[in-house]
Amino acid sequence: MEGGSGLKLTAINSHVGNTGAYGYGTYAIGDATVRVLGSRFDVGSYATIIAGPAAVVHYGDSGRDAVAALNTELELGLTAAELTALPVRNTVVNSGHFGYMFFGAGTLTLDGGTVVNSERATFLNKGQQTAITVDGSKGARLNPRDGVILQMIELDDPGPVNVDGKMMNVGVYTEPTTDPAKDSSFDVTAVHSADGAATFTDIKLKGDFCNGMRKGKNMVLTFDGATLEGVVSATRTKHRVPSIDASRFHELGIVTNTVQAAVNNGAVVTLAAGSTWTVTGTSYLTSLTLAADAAVQAPRDKAVTLTVDGTVTAITPGSTYTGALTLTVA
């Protein structure tokens, strides 16, 4: 869906695919609602592009209660017998690029037995306000082949350009070569309504979370009953090529990360009840909150050290740390 308001797109027990090397499954713009239940998406680029500012996207199982509710809401016309006979399936996404891309603000929920297999980051946030929720209590899994679960970057799409009154696809993205200037008015330790937020519940995660924003936007992560093995950090990002035009559109969003202390790109992490984070490499945070039974640990036969504003500090369950936080593993 690429226009209008109040639009709803629903796929139930369906197979959606691209015939070429690139392409998306759905496009959620404005206040569109996209629901994918019990379906298989084989896509070249993204399962869904979320372009907001109030888009709502849900990938989950085709459970009978969920389908019955949609049958009523959307007046699908399914009989009671047809609802009973409908197979209950989980959703599987196979993407040759990224899982989901935020080009605008939006809400994304993954639950049930949803499995997302992608060559690159599961979630690509191009400087947008997000509310991502992943509930793994029924088996949902995230499998990014490049090892990045969430990547935040500045918007790198140059968009169309007005040429003699016509919109032409001749824009060029140019990689910044200077360091970002510190915005003293932006608090990298706080949670702001416009931040990139994500919550992961009852799930086992293996991968990294990288905030490569240059301007003020924090990566706000909550892990609840979850286990994470990876790096969570503010980063400096770099595209593979210094400039991207229409002929190189496939390079958009593809970056490498260098971990570094936050400038305007805080990493705010909460380990709620029952959560464990195994730190696999140096991570620069700006806030870390641990529940009484949460743990931060190193891989086997290694040790993790926390410094707060340069001072070595014990990692104590039930505590909150803010400032320039560095977690190192040795």
C-alpha cells in the first residue's frame, strides 16, 4: 500500500514472493495496517517497508481466534466450517536483503512462531521513531546472516529530485566524511518519544544492536525474560561506497559498524526480570538498568568489565548506570 488513509492489507495462509532479485513484500505508509498471519514471504529486499507516520504491522500465526477476529472486522465472509478447517500456520520470512526497513515512524509486532531469515539486519531503522515488539514465547526466531539484529542509521535515500518541474530519480546520497558535532541539548542517557525503541520478550537472541545515528536519536532496548549473546553499542557507520545513485540503489542501508562512545546516539538498555546478556565484544552504552535477577556476563573463560565515565564499576543486579558506559571482554 503506497497511498491513501485507513488502509488495511491482510495475508492469511498465503505465499508472497518476488520474481526478481529485489523487491518488498508490503509497503505500509501513513496509517496503514498490515497483518501477515500464517504466511510465507520470499522477498528480495524487505518483508515490509514501514513508512509511517502511524503504520501498524503485525506478523504472526494464523490462529483460529486471530483469523475469526479478522473475519468479523474485514467481513471476509468465512463460514464457521471454513474457519474451523483453516490450517493454523506460523509465518516465515526469507529475505535476500533486510527483514524490515523503517523509512518512517511505525509500530511492528512479531509473535507466535514467526521466523525471520534475512541476509542482513532483521530491523533496519533509518532514523525513525519505532515501537518494535518481538514476543518469542511461542517460538519466534530472528536469524540475520550478517549477525546484526537491529541497525540504526541516518536516512540514506536521496529520494526524487525536482528537475524542470518533473520529479526525477537522479538524487545522490553522499557519505559524510566529518565526525558528527555534539548536540549539547540532546540527552543520550534518556528515553525520548522519538527514539528507536524495541522490546524483546521470552526469546533467545544472537546478534548485535548498533546505533549509527549522527543526529539526536537513541536506541532504546528492553529485554524481558530474554537471553542475548552479542554487542550492543553506539557506532560509527560507513557505506561500502561513498556515494549512491539510482544505479547503485542496492547499496542503500548496507554499512559497516565501528563501535565508539556515543555522541548523539545513545544506547539505553534495560535487562528486565529473567534476562541475561552475554557480551561478546566492546559495547558503548549510555544507560544500563538491571532487574534484581538480571545478569551481564562474558562468554565462557572470559570476564566482562564495566567502566562508568572511565571508572571501573561492579555490575550489580538491581542497579542502574548512566553516563559514558563501556563494557569490555577479556
